[in-house]
Amino acid sequence: MIILYILFLIYFLLGLGQYGYIGAMGVKRNFKNLNVQSKVLLAPHLAAFILYDIVVLNLILGTAYFRQIPKEWTLSTRLDRLSKGNSWEARNAKEFCKIFLNDFDPSGHHCG
């Protein structure tokens, strides 16, 4: 039963990170069109997502998955570094970027 709880927790944390990422990319896409009040109201949410990215996604989940201490601050930069090469880390980093990150970035290429 405890394994089920751990799997649910990982699923929840990754999903929360994905929603935060999609929101951040929406702000990035429309940043020039936002008024000052919107930017001020969005600042705490973006700061919270950056902190979530550093602590939860990169430091905890990324370390558990890739079995190495991060050299970078965010998961995106870590995936970008790991995607170079032919190791299992490179293949998984490229696939993660392709499935979860690149489609939502306004430029179409976020990492990998």
C-alpha cells in the first residue's frame, strides 16, 4: 500500500510541475501584452514555480531518477546537459523534453 502512495505522490508532484510550467510558458508568450497590474499579480506565482522547479523537480525527483546530484539550478538546464550523448540519461532526457516541455514552449524548443 505504501508503494501506491509513493507512486501517487510522484504522479501528483510531476503533474503540479507540468501545470506550473504550462502557466509560466503562457506568461512568457504574452509578457509584452500584459499590463503592470497583471505582471505584479503573477510575480509571486512565477517565483513559487521557480522555487518548486529547483527544490522538488530538480533536486528531489531529478536526483532520484537520474541518480546524480544536480550541477544546475533547474530541471530544464539539467535535461539540456544530459541530452547530449548516447547514454540512457541522454535518451530519457531527450524524450522527457520532447513529451513534456518542448510542445508548450513558445519557441517550440525548450531543451534536449
